[in-house]
Amino acid sequence: MSTWLGWIWSTPFMTVKVIGRIHIEALRLWRRGAPLFRKPSAPRRESATGRGAIDAAPEQSA
């Protein structure tokens, strides 16, 4: 039973450990001068006017 309780107790801390390791590695890369790439902005989409693809349903043949 102590193994089960130990697992229940340690499981939430796994997430914290993983997030911490990711941030530590990011800090190491930043200190070494690794370039930072930002996420590009999403392309602009035109809105559908009138009967667009969303309004039109495919015809069902019987």
C-alpha cells in the first residue's frame, strides 16, 4: 500500500519537474546565444458572404 500512496503523492510533481526541466534547458540555450524564433501570426482569412461553403449542404441522392 505504501507504494501506491507514494505513486499518488509523486505523480503531480512529475508535471512540475518536467516543466522545470524544460525551462532550465531553455535558459541554458538562451545563455549560449541560441536564436529565438517567435510564432508567426496566423494568415488573414476572408469571411464567407452570401451562400458560402458553410451554408451549402451536399445534395443527397436516393
